Amino acid sequence: MIPELGHYALVLALVMALAQASLPMIGAARGIRPWMQLAKPAALAQFAFVAFAFLALMNAFATSDFSVAIVTQHSHSQQPLIYKLSGTWGNHEGSLLLWVLILTIFGGLVALFGENLPPRLKARTLAIQAMISIGFLLFMLLTSNPFARLDPAPLEGEELNPLLQDPGLAMHPPMLYLGYVGFSIVFSFAVAALIDGKVDAAWARWVRPWCLLSWTFLTGGIVLGSWWAYNELGWGGWWFWDPVENASFMPWLIGTALLHSALVVEKRDALKSWTILLSILTFGFSLLGTFLVRSGIITSVHAFAQDPTRGVFILALLTIAIGAPLTLYALRAPTLRGGGLFAPLSREGALVMNNLLLATMAATVLLGTLYPLLLDLTTGGTVSVGMPFYAATFIPLALPLLLLMAIGPFLGWKRGDVKGALQRLIAAAIAALGAAIIAIWMKTGGSLLAPLGLFAGVWLLVGTAIEFMERVRLFDRSAARILTRMRHTPRAAYGMSLAHFGLAIAVIGMTGAAAWKTENIKVLRPGESLSLQGYEFKLDKVGGVRGENYLADQAHFIVSSGGNVIANLYPERRQYLVQPMPTTEAAIRSTPLADLYAVIGEPDGKGGWTVRIYHEPLVSWIWFGALIMVAGGLTSLSDRRYRVGAPVRAGATQTAKA
Amino acid sequence: MRRLLFLLPILIVAALVAAFWRGLDPARDPSALPSALVGKAAPAVDLPGLAEGAPRLNLAAFKGKLIAVNFFASWCLPCRAEHPFLKQLTAEFGVPVIGIAWKDKPAASRAFLAELGDPYAATGADENGRTGIDFGITGVPETFLVDQNGIVRYRLAGPVTPDGLQNALAPAITEARK
């Protein structure tokens, strides 16, 4: 009964979305206030219905109701509760429902907290948001009903894919979706502004918090995914340029560009049409990712069940959702007048460079992702797209961006003093050079990657620190004056410093992990040991253990360095009861300097086990750096100017209300 | 001129959508690309062996046997996914699988096989990707069925899946054995 109610709630949500998409839009065009005001209750009701449907599905998973088809396909009664629940979004239909839920959450949030928005803009934004909902609700109801029943119901389910049974991956999709579906609201704001024909500083200020919020979630989601790959795939890697990883990385790159260009609109009233384009494209890339993952057009391990009718449906959705705004853009954008003029060497100029580099990086990733497909369609020729392609194209774009990142914040608006900025960065240059020399001295097999990466990372790290110290004039004699200045520094400035600082740390981590990773591999019998980088891994024993829904061989390693025992590692090789796929659980000892990582492979049948050990320098800096970036996003989000909104506009709404 | 610039995004999107539309054609199976090689002699393979101290890999040594040539790499995720089914290819259909590690450091490929198990009858290291180009692969994994006379009978681009094994490779194997 509950699943049917859930299904019915989806139909009601569709009805709400239809109302929300049409009446407020017409109301905004004709100036009919009650019709515009309809957007708010409609958005909230739509959210309530979708949330009900989502909970109904979750309930089916929690209670192992195998009469629901997707529960049978993706769950098992013996599965731990957390993976029963995360199974709700571990499949095509359920994750689509999560997608729509987040779409309506953002619509609901704007309806609730958008009190200071001009009523016309708000009505149109919510109407556009509802149009996206209509598309996805129809997609779900027509091709991918999550509540489809099985009759007769099987007694037992087929279990969630064992690779997905990991706490990191349980949280990864909701976080990631909050990020890239969150950009839908920025998209809706942009389209509403195009219809309105007006993009100004106030618009940028309203959009920016939503953009920041989505960016923060997206950053967190991508990192969780990478952390999962590192822990679960068991080969010590953290990024693979898999099409699905790229699908979330492209919106991140364009979203980061958007975050910076919106700043120019807000402060200087320039780059308007470019910012609108980025707003449309960020969400466009999110939709593209959805299409690539779910249509089966590209092979990837992450792909959901492949079904051509679904592919055609999403392609149609994608065409309308991106095509219509871009057509509107082609018509309206040329009439948007930019206000602020600026010299090429200025804060704006640096942000334009940032945008060009980020956009090119996104284009590179897009090309790498689609190249096999495009070539296959045209010539059927040969191409290799993997790590080597990205190392050759992506990194050369990332390095100048990192160098620029340290300089940009020193430049003034309109006209910047590059010479002065560089002079203030002398300490950063010396530190970076020192790091590069150390990297060369440590030898990396002739690769330039380590010295260049460390140079860029340390340069950005020290440069960001200098910028912050100068801002609060840390070398002032009076501590009180420093504290006052720190108090008066806007949170957004702290946010920027934190985010840049976090990226610098992550870059150092990525460089270290990529350049100095070492590994050793051998068949060991209990009692034998293997050494790597001065650490001795002794295989003490391998024993069987039983988890809730799997059997595992668990090894015990005693890791010692210079005769002292420093860690006990327990990697596992699991065999889940239902799905015939063995999975590895790496055992990791993490320290700031390096991770020790042990994996146990197949038994050789003669009492020995294949054992792989990795020494991964600095890898934990990646997660730590990313955490700081997320903290930077949240800090910036708490900035006062987003809480109070634009003062002039707020006054205008007050009068309007009265 | 300026107007044209604003039209650019929609034009690019239109081109992409057209490409996707063709890509979704149900007749096009993304993993069964036609290959110019099917029906022709397999390119000569002469590669250093992958395992330490292994002899060179030469396909000529397998003449008279129906074999599968599988390109893989340790950096490729789908290669992990298809891995269990390669063993099945040998166990169930009696087809020995020759593994060619494509554009991969030999140490990394060896680690890959040590972790997951080695399903191959023989392995070679194609570090610079030359042999991959001779076979015309578009990426990894790809699997070629080469018959007793050294003729390529089937090409499977993408991972070997249970479905692909039963519905694509199995008929091709039966056909080749006739």
C-alpha cells in the first residue's frame, strides 16, 4: 500500500510542478500578483510530495519489501541496515528519485528564504525550476517507476553490489547530487534573468550563495568519491579519469569559474553575459553527466542498467533544458550591457584568465570523455584516452592557473599593480623554489611533475598566507589593532583564503602521491615478510572472519620500522554471500607524511597469499586540503552580505509588500 | 559578428546532441564495434613477456588454436569489472586468453594480475601501445577472437560481461569452431 501511495505522491508532485511552471510565469509576464505568489506554496507542496515518495521508497528498502522490483534487485534481508537504506539510491530509479528530491529541496529553499527577491524574478525562477521537475518526474513516471511491483514477490533479494557497501559510498551520492543538482537553481535564476532582460550586481548577489552552497557540496561529494576509490578499490589510486568521475568534475570546473565570474558581476557590473552562460552550462554539464551515466552510451563501471528508451528520453530532456535557454541566450545576451571597464592587468583581468583556464580545462575533460564516442561515430579510428591523455592536456592548464591564483588576490579592481604584487610574493617564490629543489634532489625518475607540482602548491600556499597576513597586517605592533582588523575582515575573504589554502594543500598531496608512490608485491606465507621504504610488513597470519553478509579472509600484518612495531594492519578479502564478486578491503595506516597501505589478494593454493603494499607519501593531504576547501565554502556562505541581501532591493520589496 | 559569437554555444550543443542521437541508435551496440580486422589475419604480435623472466609473446606460437586476445591495463576500471569473466572464457569455453597490457608500466600490470589473479595463458607488455594500434583498439579493455588460422573472427570493445559472454562471444566461438 505504501509504495502505491509513494507512486501517487509522485503524480501529485507532477501536478504541482505543472501549476508552478505555468501560472507564476504567466503572472510575471502580465503582472498578476496572486498568480506569481502561487509559486511559493506550489514549490513547498511539490517538495512535500516528492519527500513523501522518497520516504516511502526508503521504507520499502528498510523493511525489505521484495514485492517492489528494485528492492529485490538491489537489496537482501541479511544486508546491514545502513546499506539497506543507502540501497535506496544505489540504483537507477531510486537515485533518480533522489535527484528530483534535491531539485525540489532547492526550489523549496528559494521559496522559503527568497523573501528579499523581487517578486517577478522569484516567480520566474521557481517556474523554471518546476519545468526541470516536470521533465524528470515524467522521466521517472514514464520510463523508470521506482515503485514497480513484482507478483509473486520473491522470498529473497539479489543484494546491493558489494562494491557499494561502504560507508563512504553510502554518503557519496546524496552529497554529490546536492552539489550538481543544486546548480539547477543557479540555472533557473539565470534563465529568469534572461527572460527579465536584466542582470545586475543585485542579481549576482542573490545567486552567489546558491552557487557557493552547491559548489561546497559538489567539492565534498567528489572528494568522498575519491576517498571511497582509495579505500575500496584496493589499488592505492584516488582518481581514475573514469567517465563518471569526469561527469561530476566538469560541473565542478565550470561551477568554480562561475563562482569567480559572478564576483565580477557583483563588484564591477561586468562579464554579465559570460556569467549567464556559465550558469546555464554548469547545470548543463550536470545534465550531461546524468545522460552519460544512465544512457549506456559510454562504457563505465559506474553505469546503471542500460536502456535505449531511457537514453532517448534524457537526450530529449537535455536538448530542451539546454537548447531553449541557449537559444534565449543567443537572442537576449547581446543586449546585456556591461558597466565596468577594466585594464587587462587587474583583478577582473586575472578572474577572466581564471575563467578561460577553467573553461578550457572543462573542455579538455569533455573531449577526453567523449572522444572515443565521437571518433567511433565518425571514422572508427584509433584513440587512447586514459591517464596519459589527461597528464598531457589537463596538467599544463592547471599549473598556470595555480600560479595565477596566488597573484590574483593582490591585484586591485580596475587596474592592478602586477609588479607590486610580484614583489610581495618574493617569499612565496623562494619557498616554492626551495620545495622544487628538494623535489629534484629526492629524484623522481626524471619526471618534471614532482618539482612543478610542488612549486605550484607551495607558491599558492605561501602566497595565500601572505595575502591574508597583509590584509590583517599581522606585523602591526598592536595586537588589539590586528584583532579589530581580523574582526572586520569579511567572512567571504576568510572563505577565499581558506579555499585557496585548501587547494594548495590538496595539490601538494596529489603531487606527492603521484610522484613518490612506491609499491611492492610478493606471495607471502604466514611468518614471511616484505619490506618497502624501510618499513617491514610481516604477515602474521590469515584467518577467516564472518561479517553480517559476507565471509572474509583477514590477514594480520605487523608493520615495523627499525625494529619497532608501529602498526597492525588487517586487510580483508571479502566474499559476499549473494553476489559472486570478491572485494578487497585495504588496511591503511595514515600519517601526515605518508600512508602505509596493505592489500591481500588471491591465495596461491600452496599456503601463500599475494600481498601488495604501498607507500603513499602525502596522500592524506588531499582529503585534508579538500576539507579546508569545504570549510572555506561554508565560511564564505556565512558572510553578512548574503544574510541581509542588497539593501536597496530589500527596501523595494518592503514597500511592495505593504 | 558579435551576434554570431552568442550563437556559438547553441551550435556546439546542437552538434553534440546530433552525435548523441546517432550514438543512441539501438542498432549500435557500444561494445560491438565493427572492425576492419574481422575476417582478416590478426596483426603479428611480438612483445616482451609481462611476467619477470617470461619469454617474448608471439601470436604465431598459438597457430592451430582458437584464442582470445585481450587488451587490458591496470589503470582501467572496466578491466577490473571484466576480470572474473576472462577466467570463465577459458574454463567454460576452453578458449585460452592471451593478455596484452596496453600502455601500462609492466610493474603496474603485474601488480594488477597478482591482486586479481592471472586468467591468461600468456601475457605480453605493449608499453608504447604499438600493438594496440595495429589491432585498431579504441581503448581498453578490448577482446579479439582469433581462430585456428590466425584470422580475427570477432571483436568486443569494452568489458566482457556475462551477457556479452553468452550472447556475443559464445556464438562467435561456436561459429569459429565449425
